[in-house]
Amino acid sequence: MIKMAMMVSAMVLAASGSVQDTGDAKDAPVAKPGQAKEQKTLDQSLVEITKPGQITVEDEQMNFEYTWPAKTVAIEPLNRLFEKRGREEHKKFKALTDEGKADASQYNYRFRPYELGKNWDIAAETPRFLSIAAGTYAYTGGAHGNSWFDSLVWDRETQSEMAPTGLFSSPAALEQAVREDYCAGLNSQRAERMGMGANDRTGVFGDCPALEELVVVFESKSGAAFDTISLLAAPYVAGSYAEGPYEVKVPVTQAVIEAAKPAYREAFVLAQ
């Protein structure tokens, strides 16, 4: 995860191909009786899958890339989930670029193509779970782009997605279990980057962010169970844009295991 955290804010989107739009609404065929369900599915497929695990679009308005790893492509319901979300991301981004280009035309300034790259990767794999995280970079005009993170857990037993905090009795319980280690690790990184101690920071970025502002990613050294929790802070969460993202890894402790729901405690093991 440290590679993703350090690269995402400087990521340059490299699209490897172009995809044709499905056409304007006026060109769409009129649904016949009994075909409403099929037509609805077609309407939702605004962009084709470029190749397994990838949606790439490059045209005069945008460079768009959405990828997910080969191991998730092989899991049919998880692959469908990523395909659906990739298409939804493209639909939203296309609307944003249409608006941006229209504004450029109206106010007579040069439109620079927007960029969005979202790349999912497997952070950890255990017999039951996949921990999957994404780094996203987007440019929509202005001096620079921005970046952020996402994560999910895939449960092989139930064939369903979970939020990482869903394995715990509550987000507050997890926060209480990791907060001391997280804040100590964050302040250590801040001091290394900015040359100042925790007590020297004031203003907007002087405090330790709450868990709800962070992205939780589970990791595993052994592959048997999760033993590390990576807490990701995008730019503007724990520091200024110039500081970049922060990734703090905290060990799984007994407090973390006890904060987990009883059904998921075996998913975690004490860090060695």
C-alpha cells in the first residue's frame, strides 16, 4: 500500500486505447413490449469494457482509466461489481467533462482534457477474505489535480462486499483500538516530512484526523489472517496538498481483535 499512497498524487494517466460511445439517446432503438428490462440494461452500459479488468477511454474531452486486478476478474460477482462501478464512474465523469467543455466554450477559454485514473489492487488475501484498495487521481481543471483512496473487503464465504469497518462492532470501537498508535505514527511522519513536532502544528492540519476521514485497509504478512491495518489519509486530510498523502500502518493488537464482531475475530491475528 505504501507504493499506492506515494504514487497516487503524482500519477499520470496513461490510456492504452479508445472506446466508442454507445450513441445519443435519439439513436437508441424503441423498446418493444416485454423488452423494458433488457432496454434498461443497455441504457446503463454507457461504455464498453476495454479488456478484462479495465475500462479505458481517451478522446478530446477526457483520459479515463478504471482498472481492477486479474484475481478479481476471475470471481464473477466481484468482477460484475467492478464493471458496474467502473461504468458508473465513467458516466459521472463524462457528465462533468461535458459541463467543463461547455463552460470553456461559453466563457471563451481553452479546455484542457480532464483526467481520471482509478486503480484497484489486492492489499491482502486470506483464506476467507480479499482486502482490496484503490488509489484515484483526477484532474478537472485548475492548478493541479487531486487524489484519494477507497477500499473494500470481499468475503468469499458469502460472496459479498463489506466495508472494512463492517468487521467491527462499530467504527468507534475500531477507532478507540487504533487511535493511540495511529496518532503516534502520523506525528512521526509529519515530523520527518515537515521538520516539526506534534505540538508545533497548529491550524487546520494540527490535529489527528478521525477514523471517518481515513481509508482503512487490511494487510497480512502471513496470508493466514490480517495482522496490520493501514490507515490512509488523502491530501488535505492530515496535511496540506504539498505534504501529499499519509499512510500509517498500525499493528493488530488484542484491543483490535476484541473490537471485531465475534463472527470475524478469527480474521485477525496479533502482529508479530
